[in-house]
Amino acid sequence: MTQVLVQKINYLALNTGYGIYVVLTENKEKPFYELDDKVNVINFGINFDDLDTLPFFKKIMGFCRKQTLYQSYLSKFLLSISPDITISICRRELNFINNINDGSKKIGEFHYNKSAYRRINVSIFPKCLNSLLSKIWIRQMEKAVNRLSAFVVLTDEDRREWSETKNVIVINDLIRPRNVPISSLENKRVLAVGSYTLAKRYDLLLKAWKNVEEKHPDWNLDIYGYGNKEPYLLLIKELNIRNAHCNEAVKDIYSKYAESSTLVMTSEHEGFGLVMAEAMSCGLPVVAFDVPCGPREIIKNGYNGFLVPFGDVKTLSEKIIELIENKDLIKSMSCNAIKESSRLNEDVIMKQWLALFSNIVDSKK
């Protein structure tokens, strides 16, 4: 999400005359992705992330205190600059942004999917209470979203989940537009990209890879991401896998796509699945679990990749092996992947954003 946001912001800074402000809440080290010098960055230093390690009830109390501070800071700031448009990524500010009378049109930008969002799972609560609180929380979001001038989601599949919302539009994530390295498909390497979190289900990927490695011991699996990779290193050891590697995140992930021959995505849910589109632009066929939301809108099964029922480790490994063993198939899918990814190029997607901005600003007149 950060990569996409920075890419869009830099595009606007370089290609429009907009004055652009980015508001942050967390004091962190230098950002992983750099913003253009024309972008004004304001950091309130509220540091919600400091609450992560606190016990549940202390976390709630701390959040309320910090949220009040955030509302005060953001309200004063927006009133001081009077922007034409204010965009929320539908996090904490969504609860109050519609109440700030700064004259700007409010847009929500949603990088998740509704079916997997705002799900409460507090261990000390019974299942029924977690379910009730989740429903209340998502309804609160629905009310806030309906008050926005526009609510942008990433897929048609997710738009259908917001059937009660009248202001929903779909704008896909974007990929790098030009000078993308193309894979030769000669390297015996399969790639996976994403954070080391449970939702990415690298446990299932590694179990599938065990089957692949037994048949093709000269092939390697490389995972790139940030987070705690120790559980997966332990699983690699437990499964006695020799050629699977857990790597840190890298800025130039496109070079890693070009050094690979296939991308595998095993997430249990996605907001869009940007890495699939990026990999396809470099000529990689994709093997992915058919989950909400994104894979079935990016992958045409049997054309530029394979869709596999979620959790079906056997079929996942079989489809990877099929690509390894069939040179003509992988080359055909590679060409199709490049063609299919072109609709997500930066210039194509940003024209949709600029049209949205123009329509919203015109509606103010």
C-alpha cells in the first residue's frame, strides 16, 4: 500500500500543478519509499503504533486519547490550508473526517477487501461477542463511507460487497509504466512476495514447495518480504526443504521478478494483489489461490496463470510443476501476462484518478 501511495503522490507532484500535502501520524526512520521534494510532509508524531504491545484495555484507553489528539491536529491543519480535496486511506481519520468543515471534498481510498476487514478476534471474548462487535464496527464504517464524496475500491469484486453504498467507484492499483525488466524464463527460480504474516499463508506455500522440490531439486523458491520470518525458517527446517529461502524486503522488486520464472501467491485474502500485476508486467505467469479479492480479476485461468482453490496444496504444487516442465506453456503465459498487465500501467490508472479529481472539484462550483 505504501509503495502504491508514494507512486501516485510522486506522479501528481511531477505531472500536475497540484499543491500536495501528506499527513503522517507515526515518527519513524526514513521512509522505505521516497517522496518527491515537491511534496509537503506533515508528521503529527502521535504514534498509534506504540499501543501495539499494550494489554487490550490499556490499548483501548490509549487509542481514545491519541484519537482525540489526532482529530484536533488534523482539523486545525485542514482548516489552515483549505484544500480542494482530502483523501483518507480509510483508517483512523475516517471516523471524523466528514465532520471537518474545511471546504474540501472527501475521498476514501480502500486498500483492503470488505469481507476480511474490521474483524475483531479478542481471545478473552466469546465468539459471539467478537462477531457482534465486528458487525457494529463495519456498520460504523459503512455510515462514514456513505458521507464521502467518493469511495474508491480496488476491484469489481469488492465493489459488489459495498452494495448499500452509492458512491463507490473502482480504480485498480497501478504498476511501473516503463523500463520494466523482462524475465528470460531461464532461471530455475519461483518467487513469492509479501509480508511475513499469517494471512500470506507461506506455511501452505512451503508445504507445496516440498512436493515441487522432490521432483525438481534444482529449482529454488525465494520469498521476499518484511516482518518476522522465523516461523517459516523453522518450517523449512521441519520439512527438510533445501532450496527455499526467506529474504528481506527490497526496494527494487522488479529486478527479482526478472530473475525468476514464476510467481506464486498463497494469501487467504487480498485487497488487490499488486505483486501479481507487477510480476506479470515482467513476463511471469502467476499461480495463486482463488481468494477474494483480486486474483480472479488479474489472472485468467490457463491464459496468464493458474487459479487454485484455497488451501489445495496438492494442486498448487502440480501447477507449479506444470509450468516448470512445459516450456511452451510458460512462454505462452508469459506473453499473455505482459499483455494483460498493460491496463494497469501508471499513466492509464492515473488518468482515472485525475478524472475523479476533476469531476469532484467541478461539482463544488
